[in-house]
Amino acid sequence: MLLHAARQLMGGSGLLGAALPAAARALAASAAHPEERVYSGPKEPAVKSVTLRTLRAKYEKGEPISMATAYDYPSALHVDQALIDIVLVGDSASMVVHGHDTTLPITLEQMLVHCQAAARGAQRAFLVGDLPFGSYELASTEAVRSAVRMLKEGGMDAVKLEGGSPARVEAARAIVEAGVAVMGHVGLTPQSVSVLGGFRPQAQVASEAMRVLRQAQALQDAGCFSLVLECVPGPIAAAVTKALRIPTIGIGAGPATSGQVLVYHDLLGMMSHPHHAKVTPKFCKRYAEVGATIQLALAQYREEVSARTFPGLRYSPYTIKAHEVEALEGELAAAGLPDVAAAVRAAAEEEAAAKTGGAWQ
């Protein structure tokens, strides 16, 4: 209330603002920015958020666009801090987070939770959320409803939908007309795995290549701002990229696309389990072996717990004064708990001896 009144006096009336003592005005001004009173060191330069204009500018300059998936707060934070342009909250979460064999089981409600967490982690990158299987196929109205939820509830900047059939193109058009930016996706479309007969490369014959090109052009005409090309030969991706006026983002599609995308867990080598190794795409470069590092750390933790070397005094920071130990012993003894009192005494003496001897673990 006092701060509100001070602001009113400062800004609401020129005469009253002038009448305030300089010290009072300075105090009110500093109260409006409490972070400057808590920490007054150098500030990090503000980083501009990536927008559709940013992506368009990079495309027109011929600068590659980077995209990576993220599914929660920490992964989105890492992707964002790496200055990657686009965070894709992908339905691949169904496989790499939930452990399914395909992307089909994940629901819109589950995707919204992933989107919300990722949106809290990525403050700079452009956020795209996958519309999951079953959330947009029945009618354009359903597609619009799901897309709107991804923005309003999920915190996304745009949505991505798979496929280039006439029905998918109309869904994309309806979503764009509703005011939601759409990224298309052609080539291998994992949500169509039951029709495709598995995760297989596409457009390896001329007729399929022409179909992919026509689907890409139709999605562009429907208003898509960008397009993912998945698992198609490099020359086909180059042809599609040349034919379009919007950026193409490749995944297993060669170097000629406008940008590239990889799955977070794949590029970091997060999964070391043999089952995951069997389904890791051939096109994915591992930039780290994080999974192996995690396994080593967990194994070391288990060993230290088993050997009672963790936590030790180094990671037992909370203490109790000697006279409080004596008082607790007396109360425990009076309560008929002599064994518990003895345990308290023994632990206190052991801790004191370790501190005296410098036995920090």
C-alpha cells in the first residue's frame, strides 16, 4: 500500500511528485526494482526472444536454423542456453520419456504438461508443440481446438502437425486462419507408422518424391511458416527446399535443408539401454555419452551408500549443540528409551571425533 501511494505521488501529480523529498523519491524508485537492492552487480545483456520474424530473417539470409527437442524444464533450459533457435516439444516424448515403442500413445493432456514445463525452461527460443496423434484428425474444428490449447495452456508459440494429405492440409489451413502458427511435417511421419509399416525412409523413388514435394507445396499454400522433412534422401530434400518459399528443417534429410533438428536424448547419448540402441536413428550424431556418465554416477552413489562413506560429515551439515544432546538424552531416558538415548550419545561422540580428527568424507 505504501509503495502504491508513493508511486501515485510520484507519477500521478507533478506538483506532489516535486514536493516529495529527494530521498523519498529515491526510496520509492528503488522499491520498484527490488532486485537492484539485493544484487547490484553487472547485469547480463538482455537476449532477444526468437520469433517468426527472427526465423524468417535467418532463412532469407541463408543462415541455418537450429532446432532440438525438449520435454521438461531442465531439457528446455539446456537447449535454450545453447542458443538453439527452436525448441520442439515433440510427441517423441512418448518414446524417449514414457518408454513406448511409437509416438501414438501420448495424449494431448500429457503433451500439455510437457509443453508447460518446457515453456518455463526456455525463455528465449521459439517454442513449437507437436499435436499428438488423435488430437486433430477428426475435423478442422478439433484441430483448431487442440492447437489453441497448445498456445493458451501449453505456452507454445506454434504447433506442428504431421502429414500432407488433403485433410491434414485443411487442418493446417484452419489452424492458421484461427491465428496459430503452424509447422508442417512430411516424409517419414511417425504418427502414420501403422500405414507405413514401420519407421522407413520415404521418397526413395521418383513417384514418392513428387508426392512429398506436392504435399510440401500444399502445406506452404495453407500458411505453414516452416516444414520438417524427415528421412528422405538428400537430393529430394534439396529439391523441396528449392521449390518452397519457407524454411525446411531436416532430420535425416541431408545438408541442403534450411535447418536441422535432432531429438535431445539421441544427440546427447542419454539412453545406453540395448533396447534404445536398436531404435536410435542412423542419421543421429551423438555429441556426448551422457547416459554412460549417468550410469557411472549412479553406480558410484550405490557403492558409497553400501560402504557407508556417503554422506559422511561433508554432506551432513546440520548440527546440535552438546548441551542439547545431553538434554535430549535425559528426556529419552525419562521416557523409558535408554537404547535410543545411547544411540544419540554414540552418534554425537562419533561426529565430534570425526571433526576433531578431520575425517571428512
